[in-house]
Amino acid sequence: STRKESSAASDVYKRQEKNDHFIEARNQVMLNIKPIYFDLNKATIKPSSEPELQMVFDLMNKYPEIIIQIKAHTDSKGREDSNLKLSVKRAYTSMNWLLEKGIHKDRLFAVGFGEKELVNECKSFVKCSDEKHQENRRTEFVILNPVVIGR
């Protein structure tokens, strides 16, 4: 499953190969990590995503002025209102993980987008593989003040 997540992440994000902590994707500056993935209808962080959250924690300590918006997304399966609620839970799950590690609450904003920002063609009533739907069940870490890192 980790291999599928990695290839999906690289396809979706076209991550930079050089050792840069930041990436620009969809007109936003984000932390250059693999997305935090979730199982269908769950807001529990997968063990395979814990190293990525640790990287978020480490980068927030390295760059103490960074303010991050945690953007959680779902796939298009299920009802739109349920997906929105689920994405909010996922955003707060990621935020709480970082708060428990000691990141100050003023540096984190959790927002759920439900199925509003899909990264592929898998909207409602479009037949897609489980792997394609998985690409949309993600959490991204957008830097709200990229000027502090010179972007």
C-alpha cells in the first residue's frame, strides 16, 4: 500500500527531486512532503503517514515563523455533506497530532474541503480505481506566509 501511496503522491505533486523543503503546487507554497493519507470514511492517521507528520513538525521547528493551513480532502464517494464533515475531522486529527508534539496553536489552521478540490478526474459518478480515489483522500500543508521562507 505504501508503494501505491508514494507513486500517487509523486504523480499528483510532481515533487521536486532536489532537497527543497517547499514546493509550489496549484498556486500555493506547500511543505514538500508526501500527503497524509486516510482510509475510506476514517479520520485516523495511517502509521505510514506518521513520518510525514514528523517532517512537518521538524520543519515547523526549523522555520519558527511559518504558519500552516492544514487542508484536508476526501474522495467523491459518499454524500457531499458527509465528506465535508469527514475532511474537517481529518484536518483536526493532523493538527492535534502537531499540537500534542508542541507546535503552538497560533501557527496551525485546520480546514476541511470535502470533495471540492479533487486532484484528478474522479468526481461523483465517474468510475475510478481505488488507487485513484486514494489520491483525493489527502491532507496538505500550505504555508500561509511564504514570505518568511523567501517565496
